[in-house]
Amino acid sequence: MAVAANTFRETVRERVLYNLVFFALLMTVSGLLLGHLSIRQDEKILKDVGLAAMDLFGTAIAILIGVGLIIKEIERRSLYPLLVKPLTRGEFFLGKFAGLAFTLLVNLAVMAAGLYLTLLATGHRADWRLLEAVYPMFLGLLLVVAFAMLFSTIASSSALASVFTVAVVIVGRFADVIRNMREVLPGVPGWLASGLFSVLPNLGNFDFKDKVAYGDPVSAKVLLWVTAYAIAYSGVVLTVGYVAFRRRDFR
């Protein structure tokens, strides 16, 4: 808990964090201007733009801050005095993850509040079903953080860890393309496409923005399945990251 609290304090001091939140709120409010360009579609456009901004900047925060959680401590040599204290590597690793997870939760809450205020200011009702898209979005960001911390542990630099994390995010966003790879490349074996689709993260499972924007409900069963998927996959990635962190020699 001490590591998590300190990580949260460090992340809120990052200027990039404030800039991302500012622009996310600005992008949400700008949906009002876009809404006036469409007849009786302004509410949907507001929701589309607001949720897309939350997803975009939330992912940017998860990557930019997540890749530096471990590797920056190593580069600044601030990790060494911590490891001689009564603090296990597992506590340090999970504390870093929990701290950034809370940071993302706070920032998503702020951005969601900005979206709701924009809806109310334009004469629309506060549609609480938007949370049915925000909650899975948060779970997806936790998975991105898990990968960022994994690559931050095994990569030799922040830049390399960022490249790996961005690559995973891109692959995760287009996981359905991998599943249908045989339609694009007929020579690809079916077992290869199915295997890659099963192993690689499918971030599309956390994307309910369009469905919620159109007013379609998301069932509790689907949200429960998405939660289980996020916990299982994030748990595996964090375990691999922890094992790599535990075996790393910092001498």
C-alpha cells in the first residue's frame, strides 16, 4: 500500500498526465461543436467523442506512465535502496501496478464527469449506462498496464518497452483481423490463425463505446465475462512480469 500510494503521488506530478486529462476534457467539450453539425444526432456524437477521448488518452497514460514504473527506478538507481528495506520484490511490483491502476481510475472518473457535465449543459440527460462502456474500458487499461510493466521489466530501455507495449495494443485492437487472417492470406494455416487469436490479447472485448452510444444495453453476464477475462489475462501477464523482475540481477 505504501508503494501504491507513493506511485500515485508520483504519477499525478507528471506534467504529461495533466496535459492528457486536459485535452481529454477539451475533446469531450468539443463534441458539443460537432453535435451542432448533425440534426438530432448531437447526443450520440457527444457520447462517441467523449468515450473515444477517454479511451485514447487513458491508453496513452497507461503506456507512457506504465513503461516507466520499473525501468525508471532502475535507471535512476532509486530501486536499490528500496530493495534493502523490509520490502519484497513482489510487494514492490504489485504496489506499482496498484498505484497506476488507481491513477487511471481517478482520471477516468474525471473524464467521465466532464462528459456528463457536457451532456447536462447541452440539455441532455445523464445516461448512467455510459458506465457500461467506462467500466470495461478501465479493465482494458489495466491489461495494458500489465503489459507495460512486463516490458518495463525485461526491456533494456523505456523506448524499447514503449515500442513493445504499443505493438501489443495495436495487435489487441485488431485481434479480429488475426482471427480472419485466412481470408486475407489464404495460405496461412488455420491452426496458426486460431492459435494467435487465442494467445494474443483481444482488447476489442473491452470496447462497448459504439453499443452504449447507440443506447443498446450491455448485459451483466457480458460484463462478468469481460471482468473474468481481464483478471485472468492480467494475472498471467503480471505473474510473468513478476518472475522476470524477481530473477533480474540488479548488482
